[in-house]
Amino acid sequence: MESKWYTVRCASGKEDKAIENVEFQLELSGMDKYVTEMICPKTKQHFMRQKKTVSRDKVMLPGYFLIHMQPHSEAFRVIKSSNLVAEVMGTGGKPQPMKDSEVEYLLGNAEKSQNEIEYFTDERVKIIDGPFSTFEGDIKAILSEKNKAIVNVRIFSQITPVELSFFQIEKL
């Protein structure tokens, strides 16, 4: 039988712990042979805190995780009875597999990080962090390997190039 992706509703903020509980219960009952993978899709979120770039994982679907498995009624029963799990999503009490396009979208976005914002030379930006915050300027050069840009800023009627992290600027 072919494996499919299913959505499992669980306690929000406890997605990873719910996955651990389901793995344990499936192993205990011998139903783990029907499951190939369980994931909680996440994206990397970057932001500035006290002049340092900080990154953390952000759950894409709070209160849910995905499970790739062969449909089996006893395995679904074990999953639903696991601690922190509310239900396997479906209609009429019967689990429904996700569409392939939905899975590709979620897993594709989970691999992208939020710092992949595209900036272009001569683009107008606003500086949102650092000593030049609230200033506006034009991008002179992109240093993509460093995730930085050189921005021309007008200071006291003189144009000055300033090297800034992508997290310190935003598009206008």
C-alpha cells in the first residue's frame, strides 16, 4: 500500500513533544512499520536583538504536524490515543490524506529561510535598525554571500555608503 501524508492536530507549542509521544506509542504497539516520517515544518526566522543577528525556528503550522504513513486503522488509533494528540485530520472521523501540492508547498517553504529577501541595486530602502535607523537610502551594491548591502545614505547633505545587514533594512 502506498504511503501518504496526513495532518495531525496536537497541542499548540508542543508539536515536537507530540511527535516523540507518537513515535514511542507506535514502537510500543509495533505499528511503527507503517510510518516512514513525522515532521513539524519550520522556517528560520532572523531578526536583530541588541545589535546582533539572532535566528530561531518558527513553526509553520502551530498545533499540527505531518506524518507520512501507509493508511492502517490500528496505526491511526494508536496515533489518536497518544498523549498531546487531538486527532488525525479528515472527514467523518476518517483520516484524509493531504494533496501532493499542499505537501510540496509546506515542505518547500520549510526549506527556505526568511533571510532570502531579494534586494536589487538602486532600490530604495528604509533602515530599521542601528545608528542610522529611520534614514532612507539607495542600495549601491549587494553582498549576498554576507547577507549585506551597501546603502547610500544622505547624512548632512552628503551621500555616505553604509554597509548594513539585510535584517537592518526593509523595502519601501
